[in-house]
Amino acid sequence: MPLTLHVDAQRWRLHTAGFLSRNPGVVPVIKGNGYGFGRHLLASEVSRVGLPALAAGTYDEVSGLRPDAAEADAEILVLTPWRPFLDVSLEPAWLVHTVSRLSDLRALSGSGVRAVIEVRTSMRRHGLLPAEIPQAAGLLTGIRFEGWSMHLPLAGDALGEATELAARTSLTAAEPGHRLWVSHLGAGEVDTLAQAAGSPVRLRSGTAMWLGDRGALAMRGTVLDSHPVLKGARAGYRLVKAPSDGTLLIIAGGTAHGVGLQAPTQVAGLRQSGAALVRGALAASGRSLSPFRVGGKRRWFYEPPHMQVSMVWLPDGVDVPEVGSDVELDVRFTTTTADRVVLE
Ligand SMILES: *Cc1c(COP(=O)(O)O)cnc(C)c1O
């Protein structure tokens, strides 16, 4: 088998069902590589459980995610804010746009499109300034207003911030579409916010919903070849000398899958920055720890991963996995795209 994401379907669905029951009205987010599952698999999962709404990352991701047309309340929210230069169709009626600037709200005025208006949070990504909310509230007649949206940071007092911003949006409380769309709040926090704001709250969630039970998921690459190598013998694109006697494993999973392409991670705290320093020093010396786990340990890349396979070094003394067997990888699912996703 190539690089494969194995999903314990029963356990995974137990988690998502639990998440849905704790967060009724959640809007599942399906974006990017579909959190490792692929967007289509997640979309079919959403229709399997009969949820009418979902959120896509971009306009380009919406195609293929068409909701069940039979559902009268079907809708797809586009998370990337609308811009006049994006040159996208405002149809169909189940599309809910995100508007994050007054000028864009004016540009859409009269179109009658469904739209949420995003308010800037402390994260400062997109959104109107809170001081612009009253002006936006005066411009709602030309669109079909669907509520206010906030993208909350993972740090800090997200609930406190959401409650404060919600109070500033209360001037549209009488509008039929008035509600709050938020990210990154826990189930209890969503209820607290709804009560404090006196309006319905819709939680958008991807990571916690799809990847909340890592134990249900395993990424594995198949060993395609293994070659015993003596110390000093050369191998790889750069004909690098083997550091000792050992075995070269050629395993499915390379840069095409995102293997070895580490997304930058935030370094916080001394221990972590120490670890980052060590990684950086090792990288500078040309060595890099692979995500492939053999004999209970992550093993070194022999050289940087290739398009579809990696050359992994196994020193003598470690049991060599057979050609055809599978090796587990420690990867981030949002940056790794398997050849196959298998529900088991
Ligand atoms: C990605 C995204 C989400 C979902 O984030 P997760 O951390 O995956 O739950 C919610 N809202 C917006 C605007 C996003 O871009």
C-alpha cells in the first residue's frame, strides 16, 4: 500500500457524533487538505449525519462541496472574505459570503447575497474594526444579513473577547439574520456567550471535530525496499556515506504527501526553544529526524525525502521491517495528504 491514512471508522464516528451532541448547531469546517481526510470524504460524512451547513475555506474549495439540494436550509459558508478582485460568482443561493470591509459591503449592496459580516478580533486577520460596526449595521438592506462572524485566537480570553464584541453587535438584534458565528470556543463557552449576548451562536469547527480523537487515526507508509549497507558505502542522490553498518529503508511517503515538509510551529518556553535549537543544529549538519517510526523510535532520514518516497536509515541492531509491511508516521494531518484514506 502507498501512504495510507487508516481510520478506525467506528471510533472516529463515535467521536464526531459525541462532538455534535455536545455542540448542536456546529458548522463543520472542510478546508485545505480536508484535515488529512480529503474534502470529499468529510463532505460525505457531513451529509451522512444530515447536517445542512458547512464551511469551506475558499471559493475554489466550494465546487464539489455542493450541499444536498433537497435540504431547504442547506448552506455553505466561505471563510475567506469576499473581495471585488476575486472575480467569483455570487450565486447560488446556498452560498453564504464573508464580508470583512465596509467598502466590500458597499460593493455588494443591492446584490441581495447572503453574507456574514466579520469583525476583527485580537487576532487581527480579517474583519471590520469594532468601531465600524454601527456603519455596517446601516448598510444591511442591500444584502441578506446572516449575522456577525469572529475568528478568535487560541490564546487569551477568547470568551471574554467574544462577549465584548457581541455586545457591540447587539444593535442589529432585531434583524432576522442576527446571530453570532465563532471559532475556537468550547461547548460550555458557546452557551455562556449565547446567554450573555441573547442571540444564537454558531460554532465553526474543524480540528476539534475531525481530529479530536487521534487514537482513531494512523498514518502508515509501506516499506517498498530495504538494502543492507556497510559503513562508508555511498547511497542517495548525493551519494552520502553511510555512518555505520545498517539498512536503508525506502518507504512510501515523500514531499508530494507533505512528508518532511514541516510547518513552522510556534516555539514557547525554554524547553521547546531548546528542542528547536537542537533540530536547527541537526538540520544545519544535514541530518533530519524523519516522522517514520521503526522499533518504537523515529528514525533519521538518510537524505531529504523525495517526491513520493523517503530513504530512512536504520542502524544495525534494529529489527528490519519486511518489504511490504507498514511503518507508522508521526505527522500533522493538516499538512500531510495520503494516497489513500481507508475507513476500517
Ligand atoms: C479554519 C477556520 C476555522 C476552523 O478552525 P479549526 O481550528 O480547524 O477548528 C474557523 N473559522 C475560520 C474563520 C477559519 O479560518
